[in-house]
Amino acid sequence: MKKWSIVVTILCLLMSTFAFAQSEVSVFWAEYDGLTPEFAQSLEAAFEKAHPDIDLKIVSVPWDALHDKLITSLGGGQAPDLSVIGTRWLLEFMDLDVVEPIEQHLSQELLGNIPESIMEGKIKGVLYGLPVAIGPRIMFYRTDLMEKAPDTYEEMLEIAKKIHSNEVYGVGMVGKKHTELTDFAYYFYGNGGDFFEIKEDGSYGKCTVNSEAGVKALTFMNELANVHKVTQPSFLADTRHETQDLFISGKLGMIQIGGFAASLLEQRGVSFGWAPALIPHFEGKPRAPLFITDTIVMFNSSKNKEAAATFLEFFYQDEWRLQFDTLTGFPPVTKSLGDDPQFQKPTYQMMVQSMEGAKPWPLLVEWPECNEIIWNAVSSVFIGDKDPQTALDDAAAEIDALRGM
């Protein structure tokens, strides 16, 4: 009897262990501006309370380090189950054959709550990720320094000249290379530029960054900073983060940035007047704001795909999406939040207006390398090593060689 009692006890212990065994889900979480550590902690705690059988690990990663951290993790066999990525990286990860088609793991209720028009993670009819953040870039300006925002870049320059002083710099400029090429894209797109020829079948041809539109855009940027000197003097040392902090601290008159700046301004309770506006364009050219989307993907190496999908279903509930969008300043990606009062505020309405004519980043496998090459060209002009035409000619040739053109 004693032997049987021992056997039964051991079996009960084993069954108990199996019953409470947890699936582990790891998520690489981009550190969006405005997104507090407390949000991730609350999300993690609430999810684990609702799903005690799943151990969720949210790993916060700075945006500038996220791409390289993912490449390193994938190469070392340590990929997370899920990760936020810039949608412009998706084709690169598809080329590496590491992303999981995600639609099969998700409910129709969730999929039906996201507009098809923003599903940039759907490639050739296959859904590889859900939109986690979307939005066109806009301008923020000081209402105590100017009556209205500039409509064109030519007007922006004149206003910047008038308001620039030792106390307040005219307009912000990002001059230090970091993950995104956003500042160049603002002026390039605003001058009618495209990074590549578009073939009849929709595929990308040769690089056209050295077009008249590109050369004028880079020339204008360089003149703002080095000729008219209406940007912050430290622009060569400033990424987007330092530049936006200058605006929030009252040291800039104008800045081109994402809607998340409104969230930061409200969180910090600034004392000066500010307002959102449409991003400028060059005279005679259509307005074409940069439109950015980020996507959350599942990696096919995940051992707990069902548990990872359970987290996605939880995160896309209204309660958590509303908190995320409010903190980050992005418009909603779910239909169910479209009429929420939060998204009727001026900044969100300005982003809605900015959707007309907005352009995304190119979607191609080599985009991260292209981004790096163009950044190097921009930097070479800022420091006086090359003129804009030469710098962009060299960049276009290097990109075409990279892509076998």
C-alpha cells in the first residue's frame, strides 16, 4: 500500500506540474516616443492574469537598435516569438524566410476589425503581420511666434529667418545618421521625388534619388543649416530624439515630426502655444507627406505560435489599443476605435487630412542598405565633403549596383 501511495503521490505531482506548465512568449517591443515603461508592465501583468498558462516577456528595444538586434537574434537562433518592425523591413525578413504567415493564427473578429487599406503586412495576398502604428508626418509650430504655419518650404524658410535667435531656432533639422531617413524624405517627397522608377508591373527600377527633385531637396536642407543657419547649431549631433526635445523645451519654432509629438507636449505640460499643421511642400509641387507604418510579426521559429497569437488578440482589444494610441499619438488601426473622442482632437484630425497624397517608404528587400547609403550621401553634404549632385549620383550608382541594376 505504501508503494502505491508513493506512486500515486508522484503521479499527482507530475500531473500538477504539467497542468501548470506555462508557455513562454517573448515580444520585442519598440520604444515609441510617449510610450511609458508602465504601459508595458501593465499590459504584461493584465495578460498574465487573464492567461496564467502563458509567461509573457516584453523586451523593450530602442528603435535605433531594433533592426540590428533582430538580425543578431535571428542569426543566433534566439529570435523572439513576436516583434514590432518597421514595415519597410518586412521584405528583408521575408527574403531571410523567417516570418510566419499570421492570418491562420488569428480570429476573424480581429482581422475584420482592421481596415484592409492599412494592411501593409499583406504581400501578394499573404498576411505576415498586423499594423501596430500608422500615420503621416505633420508639422508642429509655435503659435506664440507666428500667426500661421507655412504652406510651402519657401515660406518656411522666410518664417525661420524672422524668428531665429539665440533663444529660439527657426526650424529643427536632424543631421545625425540614425535608423530613419525621415528628414530627407520630407523635402524629397515634398518636391515630387520618388526613390525609384516605378515599372508598369509596379516593381522598382533604378534609383532616382539623384533626380532634380532629390538634388533640390538636399540643396535646400544644406542651405537651411549651413547657409541661412536657421536650424539648431547642434544639428549634426542631433537625431530625431534630440531635435524633438529641443521643440518640447521651447527652443525651436517649427518641427516636422509624427503626431506622437502632441502626446509628448501634453505629457510635459509645456507653457508655450503650439499647434499641428500640414507638412509643407515646394512651390508648384503637390503636398506628399511621408506615411509610416509599423507592423508586428510572428517568426516561424516560434515554439508557441498559438500562445503568441493569444497575446495579439489581447493587445488588439480596445482597452489596450486606446492606451497605446493615446500615449504614442498615433491614429487608431482598429475600426472599433475610429469614433472614440480621443481621435477627434486637432492633431489626429490633421493626420487624417494629411493622408491625401501621402507616400510610404519603398517596400523592397534592400531598403535598409539603401537607407544607409542615402544617409551617408546626406551626411557628406552637411559636412562639406561633396556637393548634393555628386553625393546623390554616387548614392544612386551604389544602390543600383547593390540591386544588380
